[in-house]
Amino acid sequence: MTNVIKFQPRKKPDAPKGPRPEWQKKALIGAGVAAFFVVVWAYYAFIAPAQLPAP
């Protein structure tokens, strides 16, 4: 006679995660585009050295 222990796997809690609302997706894309332009502007305004005009 053998003792057999049957384990049942734990169920993960069902967290209802629906798709993002359309306005949130658009807002995130808009914020990313604005951040990109701010970084490009800051690079040319503060980081890139000024180039002298050609003689």
C-alpha cells in the first residue's frame, strides 16, 4: 500500500485587465512624440556646439 498525495495547482487570481481605452493609447503616443521633440530641441539648443559660418 502506497500513500499518494495529489496536489492541485493553485489558481492564479483572475485580474480582469481589459485593453487600454483608446484615449489613453492616444495620450501615451502624444506624450512620447512630445518628449521626442523636447529632447531634439534640447540637444540643438544646449548640447550641440554652435557652428561658425563658412568664410
